Amino acid sequence: MTEQVILDAAARLAAGELVAFPTETVYGLGADAENPAAVAAIYAAKGRPQDHPVIVHVAPGADIDYWAADVPDEARQLIAAFWPGPLTLIVKRNAHIPDAVSGGQDTVGIRCPSHPVAMALLSAFKGGKGGVAAPSANKFGNVSPTTAQHVRDEFGADALTVLDGGSSQVGIESTIVDMSRLATHGPVLLRPGHISAAQIAAVIGALPASPDQSAPRASGTLESHYAPKAPVALVDTARLPGVLTALAARSRRVAVIHHTPVLAQANAQHELPHDPSGYAHGLYAALRAMDRADVELILVETPPQDDTWLGINDRLRRAAHGSAGTIERFLQG
């Protein structure tokens, strides 16, 4: 990744074009956050609902007050502790920032990614003073991309500029914390991720609350999201071998993603590490690989339920949304 490649990509952003780039979480589909037409191009390319906000990515050391009308002390403490890194903060949007990035809300989501390619691009774009609006670089609702090839698979090899920064280290999207209503609601965890609620509490002295009905809309928080084309069903460890055997007896084409040894065979299977960091790193690639295996159903062994797996279980719950009764229908069909 040469300096000239970065400069060319920054120039494309400044000209209103879209650029896909790597972050430590997933690959983003970026546009100039202050150019409503460019942001609209993101929504069009993804098929994203207009009221679903995007996250603004900024360079290390960026002036957060340029983007936010109010930055609480607690938000600055989190910035000092976790930026650059996989943490998005929701704050009140400054009046001059287009509402295209916030889905019409008076808030804006901001983060500073830690991937070296992302940091280089953001530092080059507008001399490090710009912001890049960047949801995940995939069609809306699909599995997020963690490699450049995943992005090309979504949009076509020649559809847009893609900066290749290798495989995303974290593998699931950033933690999102609402800091826009501290006086009335305190901090609110809108989307779990690599940075845990306990880590946040250790910095600001308050454990983030669960989302409430008046919480701002945020990226990746719809009930159905992160889903492959084949339906996904979660199955407990003890039940998984029997389910696989029963589906095989029905000649069903099934893939399985698991983290403990599985004796029963499937048409395709992928074992992920039995630790949350390794599992998260490989999850989206595994879902994409199983979806390419020409199967009717993807079974996922239910991960552990403790807090260190909260982000993973959140993504799997959304990927499997609406799958209740799917296994039974396949066994009866």
C-alpha cells in the first residue's frame, strides 16, 4: 500500500467518489461525510434505508468539536482510552454537519479506526481534517466484509476503488455507545463489540445501560442484519449432532459452523476458535464460505453466553432473525 495509492484514494473521496477501505473491524464503504451527494451514493450502492445512519471516521487527533455540538467529559475520556480503536461514540451533531450521515437525527456517530491503511487514508483526506462516512462495504443486511475480496464479491471487481489491507483483525463491527443523553439516560450501549461494557465502565465509572425506546438509531442495530443468503439457525452443543444426523437422513444440504469437535458430518463445515477474539475474527468469513457451499441451511453451534461473547451473540442473533422453526420445517419437508 504505497503513499501514492493512499493519496489517489483520498483524491477520489474529495471528488465525491466512493472508496472501500479496511478497518480493524470490517471493511467500510467510504464517502466524504460533508458531501450529501457522496453520502447518498453510499445509500444507493448498498440499498440502505435513508433513515439508517452511518458512522463518520476521523483521523487520529481530529478535532471532535468540529463534528459534535457537545462532547461530554466522559466521551473525551473514552476517546483518550480507546481511540484509535473499535469504539463509536454517538454525540449531538454540530449544525453545519449534513444530516445525511445521521439519518435525519440530531446526533452523529464518530470513531477513529486503528487499521494503518484507514489511518493513512484519513490523515491524507483533506489534510486529516475531513471525515469519511463509512458503513460496512456490503449490500444492506448482508454479511459484513473482512477482506478486500469480500467487497469485490459484493459489488463486482471493477465497480469501485478498494484498498486491500488484508484481513480485518477484530472481525465484527465497532462497539457503539450513546453519549448524547448523559443527563437523562447515562451512557447507553447501542451495539456490543470488541470493547466491552465493563471496559467502558472502568474508564467513566458507569456501566452503559441497555438501549431504550428513545435511543438514537445506530448502524447495524436492526433485528435482521449480518445475514447470509441461506437461513441461519443456532443449535445448542448437546443437540447439534442429533440435528445434523436427522437432517442428513432427509438428504438436506447443510453447513455447520462450530467451536467444539463435531462427530456428525455436514455438507460443509467450519470450526472457529473457542475464544471470543479468534471466533469474532473468523465469523464473517466462515458465514460467507458456508453460504458459497450451495447449502439449504447453515447451522451455528451456539457460542458461550458470558459477557466476553456478547458482540458475537448479538451478530448471530441478528443473522438468525426469523429462523424459529426452520430446522423443524426442513425435517418435515
